[in-house]
Amino acid sequence: MTVSVTTTPPANGKKVLGFLASAIILAILPFVVGNAFGNSWVRTLDFALLYVMLALGLNIVVGFAGLLDLGFIAFYAVGAYTFALLGSPHFGIHLPFYITLPLGALIAACFGLLLGTPVLKLKGDYLAIVTLGFGEIIRIFLNNLNAPYNLTNGPQGVNLIDPVSVGGFSLGKTHEFFGISFNSVYMYYYFFLALTVLVVIMAWRLQHSRIGRAWVAMREDDIAAAAMGINIRNIKLLAFALGALSGGVAGGLFASFQGFISPESFGLLESIMILAMVVLGGMGHIPGVILGAVVLTIAPEILRDVIGPLQMATFGKMIVDPENARMLLFGLALVVMMLVRPEGMWPSKRRKAEFDDAKKGH
Amino acid sequence: MAEVLLKIDGIVKRFGGLVALNQVGLTINKGEIYGLIGPNGAGKTTLFNVLTGLYMPDEGSFTFDGTNLFRAQPHVVVGTGIARTFQNIRLFKEMTALENVMVGRHIRSKAGALGAVLRDKGTRAEEAAIRAKAQELLAYVGISDVADEFAKNLSYGHQRRLEIARALATEPKLLALDEPAAGMNPRETEELKALMEKIRASGITVLLIEHDVKLMMGLCDRIAVLDYGKKIAEGVPEVVRKDPKVIEAYLGVAHS
């Protein structure tokens, strides 16, 4: 028998070309978008990248390990508040981002363990309820920890958060390179893009490793996985911690980008939105999840711009408030999508096999 | 005197008010094929689950290869050298045959999350070794040709073999098979028997639950018989077969 030991397919010319092409497209994208539609759309791109990071983090928990988490936004909040409290006038502490960002990610990971430990024995619906509660607890804490000691500044939130900067070079300001002026939203775009690439590499490598296999095994049959020597407790906690880690990074970036955070940004709807990105994109499949996050960030923004003028043109007056109509259409799209393509927009081969089974009625 | 590999004594397992295992004790020697038989509901699978760590026994003692495994976690049991298959096959259905066996290597490899992300030299070498070993095991049980098929698409006989390969991947000293011949035709059963002989010849002790008494008599060195959670006989097949208590358990008592 011939034993082949290649772990990755050899890189061929086509692959390199595709890689270069996507790199160039991603590099010039903000300029194309900014010139065509204005800087607010570059801002939307920045948010799309943040959501890609969040969705990839949640994908580790939900997609890889199969643990339904409805409170994922809590880790985003923990990362954001860590960053904000250590880099704002609130306490007068101004630590640099290269300390606060990793620290926020680490603290978020610890919160991941904190959530993971009591839910080790829970599955499915029960797990979903507890994680939902956890997310709300974090938000309510953030909302109320302004007394007796003012830790989070309560519902007013934290303002004037430091932008990402190194030695006076701040992403919050406009810079000029090679005669081209880069607005703050452009600066953040490239910074987010770099970190998103790192998160993608991390998620991809985890998936294709001993750890990733253990997660899939646990998701498919936890009893058989245990009987094969997988320490279910550790591997579950690892999934929660690593998922929370990416959530924490995204949170810190969000805080610096916005300059202001309040508990309002971390509600249940956000958790559900991120879960929708994962499910709609293709649970457990990294390209699918990225697609899901991008589409679900950008589509509502497009609807926001289109619905008002469209109604005026068709009916000559506003029939439905554009903000409501946007969410209505969006909800409708989700429902239709789940009916016609429950495996997601871009599912993995494995996930598709599961759904093919379900359709046949196995 | 043969060397003792596994020894349990006074094992009690209760489910609420039901005593599924009542003071069961047995010893398995190194290198033998040990059979466990008994009527339906006798507690064979319960005992199996206790021996592989899936159930925590309530009382008794359990040592394996000099290690105390009483109430040990499943992954600890596997680490010590007991691997199992399941009565109703429990493969990872949406993983390929090769991936299934690679999961079996988990306990014998150590790359963590950091190694996975950094993909350092050691991690890559380990991953390659895992893959090579898995391919070797697929060849060993004779299903190399379906390595890249999803486990659920394999034929029944292949699935049984894959489960054995996956268990062997953990490098067990004792391989515990729960009704491996169930649902197999005579030819497949013969092939399975040959495979078990081969495994034993490679130095692995085999524990077997089976309904096929004929297969058991021809294959096992020693047999234990369970009935209503109690061990009613143990010994070489010829003696056990003639034991009145065993005949009674299987056929009932003759009433005059």
C-alpha cells in the first residue's frame, strides 16, 4: 500500500493567482466603495470585517463543536469594555492597544471558561437557554455596575475611548501615503483586515488539526468520542475559550473604532444576528461564515438606502416606515432562506451530507 | 499461571431500584480471547460500559494492568489501554473512514490549540504520523479502498471493520467488542473471526460479547456467563457449555 502523507494540496498556479486577485480586490475595495457611495459605506465595510471576526469566533463554538450559544455577544462586550476602561478618561488609564487588545481577548476567553464550566453537561435547547441568560447577565451587569463603585459608567457607557495608535501614529486620524489621503475609516479597514486574516488562519488551522477533528467527533457523537479517548470536558471548554477569544478581539476593535460603547450595543438581538450569520452562511464552513457575515452586515444597509426612495417612486408617499420595512424584508429573507436552503449559502461537504440525509428522512 | 490483565471484583451497578450488575467479578488474562455471554437483559452491555468507563459502578474494584480504574473517566480508561466498539455501530457518520480512525489517534497524540494554530514542525510531523498510522490501520482491517468515503456510506460489514480500526488506533492492550458479528452473514462472520485471531496474534487481548454461541465456542479461550446481573459461570467453553446453571439460564428448568 502506498502511504501518502500530504496534509495540504500542493499550491498550484491557479491558487496563487486567485490569492493575489483577492488580495488586490480587498486592498482597493475601500477606495472603490468610498468613491462610488461615500465614506459611510467604507464604515460599513469596517463593520463587516468586525462581524466576520465575531462570526468566525461563534463558528468555533456552534459550527465546529456543535454547542448552541445564544449569548456570544457577551464576549464581544467583555473585550470592548476591557479596551474601553483601560484606554479612556473614565479611569484616566491610557494603556496602548497592543496591551489592552490581547488582554481583552484573554479576559473574554476566561469568561468563555466561566460560561463553559457550568454548562458542560447541557446540550441543545438547554444549553441555548443558559447561554442566552449568560449574555443577558453580562449586559445587565454592565448596565448596573455604576454603583456603589462606578466601574462601567452604567447606561451612559464609556466615551472618548482611545483610538488604536502606536507612538503618535493614530488610526483615528487622516494620514497621507504616496500622495493618497487615508481617512480614519480607511486606516481601520486595513487594520481590521489584517486581524481578520489572522482570525481566518487561526480558525482554518484549528479546524484542520487534531483539535478540530475532536470537535467534529464530539459534535457527531459525544459518547463515541469519549470512548475514543477524547476528554469531552477539556475540548468543550477549549471551544468556548477560543470562540470567546476572537469575540474579545472584535470587541476591543469595536471600542476603539467607535470611540464610545454602552451596554445597548450588546443586546440579545446582536447575539442572534451573529448566530444568523453563521447559520445562514454555512455552519462550520469558514468561507460560508465569512459570506454570511458580509451579506448580513451589508444587506440591511442597502435596504436602508433603497426602501425609502423606492416607496416614494412607486406610491408617491411613504407607506411603511423605512426602518420597519427594512427589518420586515430582512426577516422574510431569513425565513425564505431557511426554507429553501437550510444548509446555508455556502455549506461544507460534511454539513451538506447531513442535510441531504435529513431530506431523505433518515 | 497466565498473567492477569484486567480484574474486577464485587462490581455493583444500580439504575434507580434496578440492580443491573450484582457483585460481578472476573479476571481477563493477557493474550486471551475472553467471551461474555448471557440472555438478553443479563447485563452484558452494562458490564461493558462499566469496563470502558461510560458507566460509573456503585461498588466494587476495577484494576487494569496495575492501574486502578474504579470510577475512572472514559478517556482515562482509553489512555490506560481499553478500547471498544459499540453494539449499534457508533461511527462519526459525516467523517470519512480515514478521519474516523484519525480521531482514534487523539489519545496517543498531543498537539494542542497553540500547536494547531502555529503549525510548528512538531505538530506537522505528528499530524503526518497520525494520517500514516490511520491509513495503515485501514489496510490492516482491509478497507483501504474506502478511506475517503463518509462513514455512513460504507456497507454494514465495512462499518464494523472501521469501528475496529478506530478502536485499534488508540493502541489498546484490551480490545472490547460488543456483538461485532450481529447482522453479519456467515461469510462475513468467518472473515471477522479471522480478523480477531489476527488481532490476538498481534498481542492484543480481546473481550467479546456475542449472541452467536457457535462462534464463541470456537473462538474464545474462556467464557463468562451473566444472568440477571450475576455471573453464573466462568471457564473454558467446553465446561461452561455443560454447566447446568448455564443451560437453565438459556433454556429454563425442566418441570416434571
